[in-house]
Amino acid sequence: MKTSCIYCQKKTEPSFKNIESLEKFTSERGKIVGRSRTGLCQKHQKRVAKAIKQARFLALLPYAANI
């Protein structure tokens, strides 16, 4: 069974410290993109969402885009 989840392929976990990789999973407006568009498995999608929320709380990522 092939997996398209990049975290399963690399055998890594998402971290709130890795801002560059978390920005791939947010839209231009700052929203968290869903599983159908990211290609992540359920486990890693939840962990990415939690890491994004933690990075937002620590002011590493914006809550919304500046318009």
C-alpha cells in the first residue's frame, strides 16, 4: 500500500518549530488546509493542525493574513 503522506514516507513528525513546512499546510489567508488537499493521513493532519495552532499561539505564524 503506497502512502502519499509526506510524514509517513519520511518517518518524521510535524513540529511547531519548523515554520517552513507548516506554511505549506496553510492557505494564503492563513487557514489550515484540509486532508483532501494536503494528502496527509488522519494522524498527521491532526498533528499538523495542532502544531500550527501552537505556532500561532507563540506568534511564529499569523492567525490571519494581512489584507
